[in-house]
Amino acid sequence: MSPKPFSIAIVGGGISGLTLAIGLLRRNIPVTIYEAAAHFGEIGAGVAFGPNAALAMKNISPAISAAFDKCSTANQSAAKANSWFTIRVGDERKADANGFVRPGKKVGDALYDVEFNTDRSGGGVYRAHFLDELVKAIPDGVAQFGKKLKDMKTVDDGSGDVTLVFEDGTEARHDAVIGCDGIKATTRRWLLGEDDPAAKAVFSGKYAYRGLIPSEEATAMLGEEVAGNSSFFFGYHGHLLTFPIEQGKTMNVVAFSSCKEWKHNQWVIRTSKEDMVADFAKWGSHVQKIVHAMQKPDIWALFYHLPCHTYYKGRVCLLGDAAHASTPHQGAGAGACIEDSLFMSELLKEVENKEDIERAFKAFDEVRRPRTQQIVKTSEDAGRLYEFELEGDDLDKIEANQTQRQRWIWDIDLDAGIAQAKDIYHKTGA
């Protein structure tokens, strides 16, 4: 099959950009990735993917699915194979005078599990390792590095082409541009306009400490059940989660806390071990042990995007975190990016000439924007649920809410969604 007669520029070489590039190349669509850094790389530690994301990977390309299978780690206990997270209370202030948070259940005890459907599952990966595997599927010459986007211009010769202007003074012209440049996306600010309230991310009121603990150490502290399987610890205005990565060799930890406003210019700041421990001073022994074992007391402020009115303008479209950056509370943000890559790959496969690319972007926007913006909204709600701010500290209400709230995310009918998007594309051109 001959290549499509148009070229796509992908701005950003993170997980979104790479999965999109792999999907487009597999469908014979010429692409160039423009990455600001000197090489591919991911910040952060572990990232979780739900069953919807795992299925989307498979449908984009076997190469992505193979990368995920190589890097992903499920719960280590067979009895927890279908569990997303085991839910526990971590905050001593929830306990009654006898130390119970529920009849027969104390702080740190397992209360209930949030389970996947039996025919679908997900897993956690170490971001850098997953990216390394994805890079292997990118042919030489596809990526250009040191290309930090400064501006874009629609070419005024009537072609509708787009010129990318980079900080190093160079320019590149393409038939279309897809912005995969993340939560601080230059492409988003260009597309929406600097004055649009949704152009820049806003602070969520939550921040997180992230850490990695060797599994041997975690097992000695917490026991095999907690160390080897994913767990949530809920509390007042904070929560902590753990899950295994690196084939069970490491326990990934994210500990969340709250503040009303973020007063720092940087989103990641260094703090002291004492301040980190103080944030969880009134929590139980499980959380205390975990927090004391975390080595790097960095604080990561959690920002997200307000809903915007469109994901595209002309032949420029936003995808992944550039379109809908989310808080991490449902473990669904990265999965939504993978879904985006699948939908965009399938839509652009339908396009026969560059003049029709905008119709594909319109169909993408119409189908993907409602779902992904809802994921952002419900993720923020989920963070408040875990921290006794949505349903209070009523564990029965929290359980009823949590055990059902993510079904619509995990159980998406990808084939039906793609068929809908293609139908919109073809009807628009009829």
C-alpha cells in the first residue's frame, strides 16, 4: 500500500506522540515527530492503564501491545488478579474509640476491592521503561530532537498548510499538525488563544509525593499482601496509593495531600522529609511506614485543564494531555491518551487527500471531546471522594460510589466509537 499523499507533524514525543506515530505509520501515513528535548524521555514513575487502554493499544498496533505486555505488572497475588485496587482507610482519625473504621475492620485493613470485568484487565508500568519500548517501534529519521515549539502559522497561500516555528530558529511546513505536547502545550495556547480561560492548566487543590520502594523492603514493612498488590489508603483531605511495577520488583507510591492554592512558579518543588512526614502525622502505621520509606521528598502540584470549546482549528488538532490533561485519581488520563491515538489513527486512515484532514479532526473532536472532558471532571470528583470530601467519611456511600464509578471508562465499546467517528467523517463530506 502506497503512503498517503499528506504529511502529519506530531508535536511532542511522549506516550501520546509515540503511540500516535506508531498508529499512523502502520496505516501508511507519513509523520514527523518534533520533540523539544535532546532525546525521548518521560518524567514521573509509575503509570496505570485500565482495560480500555490495554485494548486500545492492541488495536493501534501489535508493537504497542507487546511493549505494554513486556513492561506491565499486575497484582502479584492470584486472588487479586481482577482487582484494580484494594480499599483501606489509612487515617487514624476515622477510627472509633476501639480503633475500628467498620465492624471488625481497623485502620489499614482491607475493606473492599474495586474490580475489573473478568474479560478485561490493565496494569501498571514504569513510564521510562514503557517509553523505551515504544521508541523501538519508531523508524530512524521519523523524530527530530531539540525542536521546542515557539509558534505556528497557517500558510497564506491558500493551501491550508501549517508552518511550525521552533525556538532554535528553524521552521517546518506540514499538511497538518497534531499537538501532543502535554499539559503545558504550546499548541493548545495557539489553538485556543492566550486569553481563553481554558488555554492554561489550573491548580486542582491537590499535590502529591511520589516514590519507589524496593519490593523486598516494602514486604518487610507491610507484608506480602499489601506490598505486592495495589492498595488505596483513604483519609481526611489526603490519600495514598501503591501498586507494583517492574514485574513486582518495585512498589510505586503516590501520597496525596491538599492546599487551597499553589504559590510556587514551579510545579515540582523540593521539600524536607520532615514536612512530608508531617503531612501524614495523624495517619496509621501502614501509611507512616510507607511515607518514612520514601526517599525523595519532592512535591508534585496537580493541575488539570478546564473544558475547552474545541480540540481543533483548521488543520491543527490537540490530542492527549494537550487536549484534556487530568488529575490522576481514576488512573484514566494516560488511557484516554491511548484511546485518542487509536481514534485519530483510524480516522486519518480514511482520509485520501489533505483537504479532508480537517473533516477527520472535526469527527475526532465531536466524538472524543465529550468523553475525555468527562474523564477530567470525574477524576477531580474521585480525588475528593477518596479524601472524604464528596460523600463525607461515610464508607458505605463511598463504596457504593467507587465500585461503579469507572465502569463507563473501562467498558467502552471502542469499535462502536470508531464507527461513529468514521460515520461523522463520511457524512460531513457527503
